[in-house]
Amino acid sequence: MRFSRAYYPIDDTWVDVEFALGRRALGDYRENPCWNSRESFLSGSQNAIRLVPVDNSGNGKTNFFRAWPGDEDKLRKEASNLGVSGDARNSEYILCAQRTRNMIDALLRNLRDEPDNDSIELLQVSTIEELECGSDCPDLVIHHQGRFRTEYKSDISRVFIRDLLRRPNYDVGVNDWIIDISKVESNALKPPTSEENTLPDWNDIKILVHNYWIRFREGRANTLATHFENRQRELDEEEASDTYRKLSTLSCSSFKSEIKRMLDQKELSSRVVYDMAYDLFQDQMDDEASRIQINLRAYSMEDFEKELANMHERGEIISEEVIAFARKKHEGYLKKVENYSIRIRNVSSRSRPLVWDVGEVNRHRKHLIEQIIQNNPSAEREILEWEYTRILQQYVDRYSLMKLGPTGGEREAIS
């Protein structure tokens, strides 16, 4: 494994191989300590690799740093610690680890150690820390400045470097910035090859990092906004439902008065909750009116009105609005039946006139039931009465909405 640059602890900087060899030219063979990673060195990591410069000036080959004898195995150990998956004997295993390590170190250098002002301003970095726990957690945590927290509603961004053999092994949340370098060319990241191993030149990846960041930042903002809207709607629906249950026994006028008072007195959090609760109450009245009309649909309008009055006297219907809704629904229903009857009478090709008044339909239904029982004595009359009443009524309702009536005979059409 060859390296073209090394961390130089004496000056706390990075040096090339010519600089290290130049120290030897001063008459002392000791070129001072050189290491593969500033972060690994300062953290006391057991995976920090000592480097030694190789002078090839006498044979015409390229000068380079190489790992101290015995330290190359640390590269595989570092790959394992980074959570790289795959065969440790595969060159891609080491390559993935070095690409990941280079990217992490490049971010640390340019966002903390040697801050790039443009990047600090764009990412609103206050501090940044490395977690060093492989793929089981983020690689870095960026703590943002106050302005960012105010504008984007987030204190931190957790960074994970993703590559072909490296995936996050934890639940990724809205604050997790996954930087996918799996499709980034090697020249941009300068991974280890047979010739060299250097950290990325920030100028080579700066635009990429910035664009990745903007995409993540805006995506997170949209996600948080959607989460907030959904959560707010859930809270509004819960409040509206509670309000409706408390007031559901009131008449419509009393309900309107009370809910208006609650809104004015700020007992309701918003007009949205007011509208939701009112809609629930309206739905309740509509459902009750529909139930009443279905139960009394065999009645003429006059008998329907009488039965509504009786139900009101008995306390079965409290709200005048429900009575009005039920009356309107029944009027519409009878009008549909009447209109259909008119169209049927105008069809001269019928072998016999269809009878659509309620009494005739009921008689025909009973006739059908008797025929079925004669053919199948085990049939239960109550079940047949319920089933065929429903089917006949659905058939009548469906055909009352059609532009043309059935083409068969009236008894066939009804059945």
C-alpha cells in the first residue's frame, strides 16, 4: 500500500513525500513521525498507521510513503471498524474503507480543522464531531448555528458516508444526511491505488458536497413541514371529535350557538377545528335523516309527514333540522319513482304496464317468496323477506335513475 501524503504531527499539517525526504537531507536520517490520518493519530486510535518515506531517486521510480512494517493489517482492521462488508481479502474491501476514511477526514478538515468559509456558511456549522462506531451509527454529527435552527427547525445533522460495501446499519431518520459516494469517481476521492493514497482535494469535491447538502437540507425541510402539517391535522381532528361528542345531543341551533361561543372564547384552538366539529355534526344529522327515510320509504308523503310528527312527539327525533333533512330526502325519493313511472307509461312496446306503486311491489315480492318456498320448503321466510325486499328496492332505485327503462316485461324487470 502506497501513500503520497502523510500527517505531520510536529507541524500539525499534511506533507508530501518530498518534504519528508528533505528532512533526511539535513543530515539526520530521522524525518520526524508521519501518519496516515490526523484524526486517527490525535484520537489515539489503534488503527493509526505509521508511514515511512521511500526514496526511489536512485532507480527512477516514484517516491512514496509506505506503511510501517506490520501496520498494513491495520487497514483491514479499520475497514472492519468502519463497518465495511465483504471479504477482507478483496481489494475492494480496503478500497471502500479508504474512500470512506478519506471522505470523513476531508469533511473534518474543511468543516473544523481548516474551515472553508463557504462551506461553514452554507452548512451553518457550529461544531462537528466524529462518533467512530462503524456502520451502527452516523460517522459525524454536525451541530448547527442558531440561525439554522430557527430557519430549518433542526439542531443537528447526522452524517453517514455510504459506499458500495458500506450501508447504514441503523434506522435512518429525517436528520440523517447520507452522503452516497458509491458513484463518485475515484479521481475525485483519490482512493488508495498502486501508486498513491491522499485525502480528497476539497476543491475537487466541494461543489458535490454543497449540492448534496442543499438537496438534503431542502428535502428535510419539506419532510418536516409535511410531518408538522399531518400532526397538526391529527390534533385538530382529535379536538374536533372531542368537541362533537360533548355537543352531539344538542339541537342544531344550540350546537351552532355553543360552538360559536367556544371559538370566540378561545376554547377551540382554531377555526379549522370549528369547521371540522360542525361537519361532524352535519354528518350525524344527515345519517340520521337517511336512516329515517329508509325506514319510512314505503310511506306516501302525507303519511311520511304524520310519522315524522309522531316520532318527534315520542322524542325519537329531537332536531327540527333532521326532520327537514328527512323530508327533503323522501321528497326526492318519491320524485324519482314518479318520474320513472311516467317514462314507463310512455313506452308503448310493453306487453303490460309496469306497476311501480309501493303496494304492487310488495304484493309482487310476496308472490316471489311464496314461489321460492314452494320450490324449496327449507327456505326461511324471514331471510327471504329481508333479502328480496332489499334487492327489489335497489333494482327500483337503480332503474329510476336510468334514462331508459328495462326492455323486458314488467314482472321480469322487477324481479
